[in-house]
Amino acid sequence: MLDVRRLRLLRELARRGTIAAVAEALSFSPSAVSQQLGVLEREAGLPLLERTGRRVRLTPAGENLVRHAEAVLERLEQADADLAEARGGLSGALRIGAFPTATRTIVPAALVALARRHPGLEPMVCETDPAAVAHALRAGDLDVALVHAYDFVPAEREPGLTTEPLYREAMYLAEPARGTSATGGTPGAPGAEVCPPPDQGAALRAHAASPWITATPGTLCHTMTVRACQAAGFTPRVRHRMDDFAAVLALVAAGQGVAVVPQLGATGPADPAVHLTRLVMQRRTGLAFRSGAGAHPAVAAFGEALRAAVPPDLAGSRAEA
């Protein structure tokens, strides 16, 4: 009989490519991972792995076994959900991953509603960049997480995970109010400019020579800005890198550069020193969890509370995540 824990290791190896990466992700030693995978090969009765330099590649039999492992792990998630439903009354920890803008604007209200309806549940929020969510969910470090995708950075399908759409939001070019806007927008709150400019590329190209403020490299937000500018015909000259959009807007107000920010990143009182121009592009946010876990009462309860907490101007804009 194949061991489920070893099947999980094989699946992680298929995603991460090296035994060292699997060991780091799952808090094992590399030798322990190698030993367990060796036992799995003996259980299977044929080679599952072949080494190519520092990396390990799955044999056709190994790849086929990973597909079976995905199905087995999904059924186990469904079984866990059924048991939780049968026990009745939600309790225990629920590990939630969320990115900063959602943590600041939506998650707190969802947690209040969750505590009111399910006082025995203990939500534990961890700030997690969407780029790291898939590994954290598969490794069991998170139970559910908010993820996002941009027009220039579409979400890739992640085996073993399911994503449900929550909302979509507009994107804005933020520039110092003293500067010149290629699209003639007016300073103020994000909702002030309801019509997208006729040429998004022109709005961005107007700042081809300007210093830019982006998120840190490796994040989806950073990739979004770079790709949007490249689509407009230039590569942004990045001066500052930070993941807090409030800090990004503060730097824009100080004349330190321009940036692309999402609608929820620009909430709050309007800053007269910042000029916001709505762009055509959008950000789409979804709720991700391990396949089969969608029916788990705790996951479902958090999803319900989260949807109720989405601001009214976003609630009507459901998008595929």
C-alpha cells in the first residue's frame, strides 16, 4: 500500500524540482526526503525518479503517480470536510493568507463577522504574497488564501488548488499633482475618474523618462508594472521598491516618482498632492484553497464572511480568478 505522506513528497518534488527545495518547504532534512522517496520507489516496484545534475526529474511512472496523488489528496480533503461537517460547531485554527491591501480593507470586517457567527473558530492571518500562496497551501502552512492576478500577469493554473472569484478592481496611474498628465485626469479619490482613458499606453508613455515606484521584485505587483510599461513601449526606470501602497502614494506625493496602484491601494482621504488616472487594466482577486477543501465548514464560513465584507463598489464585479 502506498503511503500518503510519501505521495505528498513526490507531488512537491514535481512542483519544486529539487529535493533541497522540498525539504526546506516541508521542514525536513534533504536526506529524510531522499530516504522517504526511496521507500516510495520500493513500494511502487519501479523507478520514479532520475537525476539530471542537481535536479531530479520524474520518470513517466513518477509523473503518472503524481496525477493519482493529486486525486488521492483531493479525496482526503473532501473526507476531512465531511468529518468537520458531521462534528458540527466550528472550532480550532484556520490559517489564512492575505496580501496587504486586502488585510487592511476587507479582511478585518470578515474576521469580525466570522467571530460573531463562529466564536470557537480561531482565524490566524499571515501576510502572504500571492506568488507564494500555492506552495504554502500545498505544504499545509495555510488553509485558505486571497490571491490576485492582473491583466498583464494572468493567474496560472495550480494543480491541487481551487480558486473562486471574489471581485475585480480598477488600476490607477498615480503621479504628483504638480506633474503633467497625458490623459487630463483630475486629482482626487479613485472614483473621481470613472471613464478609462482612450489610450492606456499614452498615459504610461508620458512617464517613460520619469522615476518609477514599484513593488519588490518577485511579486506579482512588480511584474504587473514592468509588463504594463513594456507593453506601452518602454522599461520603467525604478527608483523605489516597496509593497505598501500607502507608502507608495506618500512617495508619489513627495514627487519621488510615479506608480500603478490598485483601487483598494488608494482608498482613504484624497491627497491633493497625488493625481490618479484610471487605466484600462484591472486586478482580479480570488479565494484559493486545496482542491476538495471548498466544502470544509471553516473554509466556507470564511469565504461567506469575506464576500459580505467586499465594498459595495466592488461586490458587483465578479471576475474569473
